[in-house]
Amino acid sequence: MTSSGDMVGLARSAVRALPRLSSELPSCAVDLSDNTNLWGAPPAALRVLRDAPPEALSRYPSVYSEPLHEAILRYVNLSRADGVGVVTGCGSDDVLDSTMRAFGAPGDRIVFSSPTFSMIPLLARLNGLDPVAIPLTNAFDVDAERIVDADAKITYLCAPNNPTATPVSRAAVEYVVANARGIVLLDEAYVEFAPEAFVQLVEQSERLIVARTFSKAFGLAGLRVGFGVGPIRLTRIVERARGPYKVSALAERAVLAVLDSTADGVDWVRAHAVLAIGNRDRLVTTLGQAGFDPVPSAANFVLVPTARALDIAQRMCARGVLVRSFTGLPLEIDALARTGGSALRIGVGPWDMMQTMLSVLAEVSA
Ligand SMILES: *Cc1c(COP(=O)(O)O)cnc(C)c1O
């Protein structure tokens, strides 16, 4: 007999070295920690789930969510006629993971800005990739030349960027897409809140895949659906790495209903993104008046550098408001160096939630 410890030793070392994501986030009455749609979900999706026929549970979904592809292309204003394809996934995390697995062999380099979406270094290590992090500039833009100079197999950009909420300049995106050697993976998870989108660039690039999600503006994080668009030759490769049946039949029906319906679907999403943008700008102003120095946001959340981030977040949580705290952010960025690399990330929702958050923040930081 061998002890179970030895069996654990059989696990791939890249897997053993990974942390299991903590599920211990406390639950709070007001949860502003994950950038989801705090107004809820589109009525068209709720209707589909309520009225689903038994086959939506008893039968398999389509292999690669083919019924969604046309609707997604219509939503992003691209056409199959231009050689553009779609790959769906169990959340866009799955698309990011599958793209890394499709193109990155163990030991290959992946480059990204720092700070960026926390899943990226995790997924990179899971796939045996060598992660290279290049700090954002002092203006919170992608340092395009250094990113390209890293000469990586895969380049990840996040526009707007999580957790800074800052946009990436068109010049930086275009420089990277024009000069990168390998695959460019551009994550537009928060594009609905941003002044510009870059998805149209996939028509002119043979290396660009743009990832998007239904988890944020679309209010469907619990359904777990995301997608990538890019040259169909690339999306087909990512589909192979992803594997079949990753999007459930219920999720497929709900997303299709949202994309196909105006008032209760896409228009609902757009109208609530407009509300989020209004409240975000009001929140940034209010935080400034309260003596904070929030980073200008192009997303549905706001990064607030403060040396006391950890302490403030813990005390807010005890008073029923959950926000994310970050420590160890790159000190190369002046605005973050001033707080020793600490900041709060606060999700934007209905104004009564923002008011609750602001009064609790005032109490604990007094
Ligand atoms: C939330 C988020 C995602 C995606 O999430 P899924 O729920 O897996 O679709 C992707 N990228 C960024 C930057 C995010 O913040």
C-alpha cells in the first residue's frame, strides 16, 4: 500500500503548485467585490429559465454552441464572410484557458501587463507557461514596446484593465497587434462601460483573438458563458483545445434570448451599462470630495489607492459591505507607489448601494 501523500505526489507539479481559489470570501449584505451587474439579469434570460422545457435539461447542448455564433457575430458587428469565427466557453475564463492551451506549449512565454486580471498568471502556470509581467506606465497604459520586446508566444491585454479600470490607448493596442510575434489575446470583459472597443481589429489581423463575457454587463455570471472572436482558423483551434459541450443548454438558450431580444435583452444590458457609467462617474467625484484619489475608470468598478486598503476592507466587511482589497501592486506605478502598492476595488451599482458603501467607508476610514 502507498500512502495518499504519495498519490498526491503523482499530480502534475504545475497543478500541485497552484493554490485552490479561496471560497472563504465572507458574505455581506452589499457585495461590491466581483464587478458583476448589481442591477440583476436581463428579463429575457429570466423568462427562458422559468419556461424551459424538459429537453433543455435532459438533452445535450450543441457541441460548440453553434446556435450562438451568428447572434454573437451580429452583436459585435462582425461577419463570418470576413473569415471571423467564434469560440464559446464556460465563462471567458475558459476561452482564455483554452487559448493558452491551444497555442502555448509548456515553457513558452506569455506576457501581460501588471497589474492585470488575477486569473491570467494562474491560468498561465496551470498550462505550464512562463509568465512575464510588465508594469503599466504611470498613466496606467500598456507599455507596448516592452510588451512586444518580451517576444512571447502569447500576449494578453485587458481593455479596460482589471483591477485598475483604466482603458488601454488605441496606439498601444495597435502597436502590440502590429508587432507581436505570436497570438494576441485581448480581453474586453468591461467593454460595455468603455469609450471604445477594439474588436473590429480582428478583421485586419491574423493573430488577434478578442475575449468577451456575459458575466459583467450582461448580468449572467452564474450561467458561465463567454466567447472569443478572431480569425476562424484560430477560433477553430481554440475549440479543439477547449473540448465539446462546455456551455450548458440552459445557458445557451438564455444567452440566445438576450441577444435576440431588444427591449428585454440587449437594450436592457445597454441601458444598465449607461446607469453604471453615470453612477461610476458620480462615485469617482464623491470619493475625490471625501479625500480619496480614485483612478479614473472606464469600467463598472473603481480602483482607490490607499495604504490602509486591507484594514478598511476588513472593517467595511464587518459592517456588511464587501469590497476587494489589493496589496503588492507594482511600485513602478507612481500612484500605487504612494500607497505602498495597496488599493481598494469597488464595484459600481445602484446609487443606494453606493451610498451605503460611502457611509460605511467614511465610518471606517475616519
Ligand atoms: C470577470 C472577468 C472575466 C471573466 O469572467 P467569466 O465569468 O469567466 O466570463 C474575464 N476577464 C476579466 C478581466 C474579468 O474581470
